[in-house]
Amino acid sequence: MSDFLKILENEVQLAALAFLALVYTVRLGWIFRFKTRRDRTAAVGNERAGAGYSLMNVAMPWAMESTRKRPGFYAQFVVFHIGVAAAIAGTLIIPYAPGLFEIRPVVILFQAVVAAAFVVGLVRLVRRLTNPVLRRISSPDDYFSLVLLIVWFAAAVAALPNRPEKGEWPLIGYFGLTAFFLIYVPFSKICHYLYYPFTRFYLGRSLGHRGALPPKGTKGRKTRRAGEDAA
């Protein structure tokens, strides 16, 4: 392994990660400057239950109409994000636990997961380009971030066998893109995951206070629907 690749896998990644952490720390500090106000209405529900339900909503596809009616979209979401997690894990395994990728089934598993995410990324890109509604609401960052992720997935599939003796370019491309991502992500739409816990918590707490979350059972929904029909 060349000295350049060693530095790219270690010092460059750590510097980029430190930059990411610094920017996130500043952003979180800015968020916590604002004090949240509790709901002034009379409590008719449970705030903690509402917040918990809201935070776990991402793992409950049946709770959202969009994923309930189109389960394929949720499957794409799961595959895409598992692929992201696998690709991130690869950047830690290769420099710090390379022995794991000496096990052929592990390499095949990682490559299969990331390749599946690559395919989902292509599907998402085509949909964004061909759907008039998505085209209208998409920003340049939406396209750039998605294309960059697709290229990163492809680089990860090529690099994960971790065979620098057969050529370092797959690894250089993979870790070079990862370093760029770590610096770019805090300023892109991809940083939405940083805000997810806060937005879901405060929304769920408010709706829990009002008794809207967690939703009532099927019986309650049928009763409301019957009342609406009668009206």
C-alpha cells in the first residue's frame, strides 16, 4: 500500500470527520439557543407517548398513508439507507479491521447490500427526472447529492474487497469520495438526519399533548368515519 493511500484512509478521513463533527456541534448549539414553549392548551393525551410514537414512525410503514399504499417505496427507503450504513462501515473496517474483509462471504454480503442501494439510487434518480412534480420541487442539491451517492455506492462495491495489491484506484476513489462527503454533507440536504430526532420529538410531544398521537385504534377510526359519513 502506498503512503498516499495510507494517509487518505487515516489522516484525511479523520480530519474530514472532525470537520463534520465541528459543523454539527455549531449547528446543534444554534438549535439549542431557542427555547421551546410547551403547549398552552389543556392536556388530553400523553406527551411522552406521542414523542415516542413520532420518533419511531420511520420504522412503522403502516402508520403513513404513502408507505401503506406503496410498500415498494418503503422497501427502497430501507435498502437505500442500509446501503449507506454498509458503505460507511466499510470506510472503518478497511483501515482498522481489515481482517474482516478477508472473509469472502462478508465481502459478498457488503457488496450485495451496497449494490442494491446503488440500484435504488438509480431508480430514485430516474423517478426524480421523469416525474413532473418531483422535477418542479427539486433543487440542484437534490440532484447533485443523489448522483454523488450513486457514484459513491459504485466506488464502494469496487473497493470493498480491499485488494490494494491489485490496484489502488478503487480504494482511492472510495476514500476520496468519502472525505468529500464528510465535508459536503453538513451543507447539503443529506444533513436532514441531524434534525430528524428534534423535529420528530417536538412534533410528537405537541400532538401527544393534544391526544392526536399515538393514533386511536381501528374502532376509534371507524367511529369517526361513521360520524363523518352521517354528517
